[in-house]
Amino acid sequence: MFLVDPKGRLVGGCNGKMAVGQDFTGEGGLHGLLEEWRRDMLARGLSPRTINGYLADVGAFARYYRESTGQELDPRAVLPDDVALYRQHLLAVRRERPATVGRRLAALRSLYRFLCARDPSLRSPLERLRAPAPERGSPRALEGAALRRFLRVAHSCGNPLWRAMAVLLAYTGLRAQELCSLEVGDVRLSARKGELLVRGKGGRERTVPLPAEARRVLGDYLRWRGEQPFRQLLVGRRGPLTPVGAWRIVRELGRRAGIPGLYPHMLRHTYANRLLREAGADLVMVAELLGHRSLATTARYTRPRREEMEEAVERL
């Protein structure tokens, strides 16, 4: 697997320059290619987490290519049929969700855009390949009763860090990476209002207001936190909170609340649903709060959920 460390460096990579007609067969050649692609993504402002995801997805395709052809991956040798069969393999054999398959194919498209920009003679084998149709309906979110159980468990867990993390996720809709990247200086709190300065995807910044409950819990946490040698806002006994740590805490709080399989992004979906369905916010406002570039992404939350469609049919 190809990984990027917190400073954006490719673990195990080498520093090669890509040339027209370069042979990428063999582990060294592929590592050299991925190292240069990594530097390009870093220069374009992608986060180490995003870069890691792209590298992991390309690594998964490299393993599939080796198993299906008996050869090491050479981007020049990949045919449109190879990626079409890979798409089918992910959907039919591995039974991955369309969104996951789309993400894996997006990583390959990004790699080939990088290659084709540097070598006009190269054609992307994904040019005519369509991403799988997305699943219909709103993204999975918590109902009101489940959210209240989750917050009750968070409030009673006895850990100020866990409580603050859970409340911030539920009341701001931040991504796990955004939450863990918050610094103390990004918090602005007063008696009657508060806000967070959030650094989102691609280095874009946005301001997210804090409702009263989030201000209260965050104020309690800051008093408990005290002086720390870290700039990060959320710090535990082992140091700053990481996205992996946030996932584990949310999963454990969800287990205690009787919500198995809960993960941070589901709380983001819940926040968006509440804004649209309970607070009456419009799509433009929700897109701004969530840091979405496209309103089409935000519009997913306006689709009826399966439970709502079933209830409507039962009323006939």
C-alpha cells in the first residue's frame, strides 16, 4: 500500500522524474510515478488524507491488475476493457457501493489526467467509462430519537474530550479531518455567540456558527483542557485527536447508544438533514455551512428517504 505521512511524503517512495515514453513496470518505476503524482497533488492543495485515499485506490487497482493479468501495473498498458472489468468486479464480486466504486475510479481518472498532461501521446482508458449510478435517496442520517440517545451517552461518558468531539460533530457537521485540524485560535466564543474557522477540502476556509449547546460544551472543554503544548483544539492524554481516533470514539459512543456502525460522516449527514428539514435552511446556506462546492452535492439531502416513501405508500 502507498501511504503519505502527515507532512505529505510518500512512505517508501523515490524521487524520479517522469519522462515521455517512460517504462513504469516494476515496483521502482511505479513508486517513482506515484511520488511525482503525490507531489503534484500536494502542490494543488489536496490534504494528506485525500492523497492517501487516492494512492490506496490506485494500489488496489494495481493488485487487481496483477492478479487478473499476471503482470505488474504499467499505466501505458492498461486497456479500456481492463478498467471496465475492474468496475464490474467491484460492483458484482466485491459488492461495493456505487459511491465507493465511483471514488476508486475517480482516483484512477486523477492519475491519468496527471499522466496525459505530461505526455500528450497517452490516452486515458477511462475516457468512455461511466461511473456507476449513485444510490437513490438521502445519505444515511440519524433520526431525532437516535441523535438524542447519542448525545445523552456523550454527555454522560465522563470524558470531556469525547463529549466536546461528539457535540461539535453533531452541531457543526464538520468532516472528521476538519474537526481534528481545528486549532485553539480557530475558536471564537463570547457570551451570546460563537463560531469556528474551518479549513476544508483544497485548503478552502469557511466560518461555521456555534449554537448555544455547542458553545456551552466547548467552553467547558476549554476550561478542562487548560494550557497544552499543542496548537490543536482537541487533545487527549496521548496527544492531539486524529481522524482515526474520532472514528473509534464515535463508533464506541454509538455502540453505547444502541446505534451500531455509527461513523462521523453520518453525523454530518444528520446535521444537513436537520438544517433542511427542521430549521428551514435553504440549499445555498447548507452548502456554505458544509463547505460544498456544488449545490448538486447538497441537493442529495432533499431526496426522500426510503422510510418516508414507505410511510407515504402505507397511507394510501
